[in-house]
Amino acid sequence: MPTATIAGITVDVNEEGYMTDPGQWTRAIGEAIAAELEIAPMTEAHWKLIDFLQKDYAEQGVMPSIRRVKNAGGIPTKELYALYPDGPLKKASKIAGLPKPSSCI
């Protein structure tokens, strides 16, 4: 399995660079990935989505859809695209140390 060093920590990743073990994630890793994706600085609004994704993934075992983020997470779709342009769930899931959503190409 491939690995990557992010924020000085070696983590397991897949061929697209998504972490494969959410237990290895730290907030420092999230901040480093966000900076790499040019989403910096991370604000409380950014972390609200990351926190929701991690909690929902832990409870459901699958990545939520944008509809679920909007309805269950209370984060309007327009806000998602403002915070994470060009693919909010794809970028946010990577920052959160979670798998790439199946709905993302």
C-alpha cells in the first residue's frame, strides 16, 4: 500500500492520494492537505463540514452525498461551493482523511 508524508506524519493513501485509514488523520494533516489544495486558511465554516463528514462517515460507514450534507449537516450547497470550489465533497473528504465519495469522478 502506498504511503505519503503529510505534516511530517507517514500515512497510508490510495493511488489518488486519499487516506485509507481515517484513524491516522490529525487536524495538522487536514490543514496541510487544505494548503496543498489551496484552501487556506481553514475557517470555522470549513471545519464545520470536515467535522460533519467525519462524524457522518463514522456513523454511516459511507461518504454522505451533497444532499445529505445539506439536509443532515445543515450546510447549504451554495456555501459548500464557496468554501471548497470545484468539487466540494472531493476536496473536503481528502482534507478530512476520508475516502473519495463514490459520486465524484
